[in-house]
Amino acid sequence: MGEQQKVNQADTDLNHVLKARRDKLAELQAAGKDPFQITKYDVTAHSMDIKDNYEQWEGKEAAIAGRMMFKRVMGKASFCNVQDLKGNIQVYVARDSVGEEPYKDFKKMDIGDIVGVKGTAFTTKTGEISIHATEVTLLSKSLQVLPEKFHGLTDTDMRYRQRYVDLIMNAEVKDTFIKRSRILAAIRKYLGGQGFMEVETPMLVSNAGGAAARPFETHFNALDEDLKLRISLELYLKRLIVGGLERVYEIGRVFRNEGLDTRHNPEFTLMELYQAYTDYNGMMDLTEKLYRFVAQEVLGTTTITYKGVEMDLGKPFARITMVDAVKKYAGVDFDQIHTLEEARAAAKEKGVEFEGRHKKGDILNLFFEEFAEEHLVQPTFVLDHPVEISPLTKKKPGNPDYVERFEFFMNGWEMANAYSEINDPIDQRERFKAQEELLAQGDEEANHTDEDFLNALEVGMPPTGGIGFGIDRMVMLLTDSPAIRDVLLFPTMKSIDK
């Protein structure tokens, strides 16, 4: 049989199976046993509760519920395997224990059906902890076939599109998302203990600022106004610092109209926090302690392994200025480069591509991205960025070409970005003006002037430290996941019909 014939035969077989399942449902409904009419089932234990605490459950009645993943019928007695949130457990179903009619119903159940099982915990002759069923109830009929029986769930694209099937078939996927939830809970626990207040700010905004990114645009019919989806959380959170809420943070989705790759999705989870009366040094201390706390809380260790590479969160994190990082990894000392012409000459010599609008500081950053980033595998703070690429950051006293900013790197990735925030409204207006000039020159990622934010600064903002964390990348590292799509339950996908 040729390959195409095999595919055609498999499709024919699948269609027969799907029809048989619908026929079984029709029979159940005709007999007054419609599973979709059942509204609840009282669960008293999960699979792993019984397995992990067997001495407490042995001989006692339990009620579990989940999806039937395996079934073997052997005359008057059968075995099946039921998978729930925490794992799976074997169920022994005997005609004499459940009754003749219910046993006939059980034999007609399919892999994928959702069942409720009442029975007592016991150990089989082979030593497997199981449930001896006294009652098996069909709670929901599966009208589809789980993928392993036919073509398997090996298509990565389909795994992302049908995450509900991916979660059923792949235990490690479910574990990743359980860990993601625990990571977020640990972050909230740590920040709550530090006196931070969680807040929520608008997603639909008239001015999408706070980051260098192209926004998504939409139209609000009721007000006949164009709006944008936020690209960061920054400008509203700083307004709250002005209002006297001294420690605030938000964990939420932001939206950037950019490309897709292993580390970028157009909507992703960002956490930003702002703390009055501190600076970027305070943010470094907070970052170090937060990462350590979360790793210990979720993984039970401060040493993590990603793609076979070990990273130690227990040691003090390394600190290096951007200028020194470029000097170390590119062999170019920007302290000795004083003019734009010299910066351009150095770029040409090293094969670093730049645009006509790029200033000396932009070229320094291009050098850093080209030569240094990939080497920053262990936890590292890169300090003191050029002012040209940091429109919301305080200048360094005595060195106005640079600002009090750091980016936190692990595994060669930027994991966080922090500032000593500008609280001088006159300086901030000048920075916005420079951004507007970049917009006019065609930079679609530059910031627009935000007059209300400037008004807030004129009301008065205390000295403040602020930071943004990429939550998805943090989850990738802590779960050893290769791509951002592996830590987003429903990543952005191209429509199938395109």
C-alpha cells in the first residue's frame, strides 16, 4: 500500500470511529442516559492524592473524576486508566462490583470520555495503587479521537493551536503551565512582603508610550476616537507614584505590533514596578532577591539549568557598564570615542550596520547587541546606557551622555530593564521633543509627547526606581522551555485559512 493510500485508509477509519461515537451518544440519549445532562460530580480526591498518601487511603472510599486514557476489557473484569489534574490512576472495574447493566455501559465507553469513579483504594498483585470501582459514571462523551491513536501529536503547530489536546497528551506541557502559575504566585508573594501594591491600568490608550515599539491601533466607535493597545505599563504607574502610592506594580498583557520568533509574541506578559525614594541600585537589589526567591519557591533551588547550561542565582549577580561590556567583547573603547564621526568609523571597521539617524549612543548600543549580549549567560546587570536610547531615564550626575539604567541578562537574553526615573518635567519634555524628531524621521517606535504625563511630573514625582520584567522569558528559563510559545497557553498563530 502506497503512502497516499495509507493516509486515505486512516482517514476512512477515523471517519468510522467518529460516526460510531456519535451513534453511541444517540443510543445513550434515547435510553435516557445523556451524559451532557449531568451537571456536577462530587470529587473527594485526585489521583496523586491517593498515590502519594496511600496509607491514609488504603481500603477507604474515594471519588475521582477525569479523562479515560486507556481501557482493557477482559470478560467480567476490566482495567482503565483515568487522568486528572494531578496525574493518573488505574481503575479496576468488575461486573460483580458495579452491576451487570452499568458494566455493559462501561464496556461501551471510549478513550477520551470523561468519567467519575467511586471505589476503594487498593494495591494490585503487581503492586500498582488502583481504585476498585463500585460505580463508574459517564460525565461527558468525547466525540473526537485523541491524536496518539492515528497521526500522533507531533505537529508543533497543531500543538499550539489545540493546546487543550496538547495538555491532555503531554504531561510535561501541563507541568510547565502549573509552574507558570506558581511563578506568578511567588512573585506576588515576594512583592506583597515588600509592601508593594498590585494595581491595574488601562490597556486601551490614546498615547502608547513607555517603550520603543510599534503599537496596534483600533477605533472606539462610541467616542469616534482612534485608540492604541498599550505597549508598556510605565506612564500610568508613574502617575500613581505622583499620587502618593509609593510602591506599585502591575502584571499584565502588553501588545507590540512586531514579528514572531522564539522569544517574541505580539502579546506577552510584562511586570513593571515602581518604588519611590530609591534608584536603579535599589532595583538591582530587588531583582536579585526576587529571582532568588522565585527559583527557591518554585524549583526548590537557586541553581537552574537551561538547555544543559547551569546558571547560578545564589551568587551575587555580575555588574558591568555597557561601555566596559563593548570594550571587553568587541575591543572598542567608547570612552575614547568622542564624536559621531568616530563612532561611525568604528562601526564600519567592525561591520556594524547603522542608519543615518543613529547617534553615537545608538551605535554604542548596536555594538553591545552585536558583540556582548550572547556572552551574558550568568546573571548580569549591564549598567549605564547612552542617553539617546533612554528617553525616560535620569542622566548620570557628572556624565550627561549616559543614564542611570540597567538591563538584566541571563542566557544571553534581556530579562529586565530598569531606570532611575526622570522626575524633572523640563528634562522630560526635552526628551519627548527628541523622540518626536525621531518620529518625523520615520522611526515608528519612538515615543509621542504625553502632555498629561508631563502635567503629572509638574505636580511632582519623588525620586523613583522602576523596572520592567519579561515574565514569559522568566518562565522559559525556569521551566527549560525552548520557545515563548511553549509558555503561552494560546500563542498568536497565523489563521489556518490563509
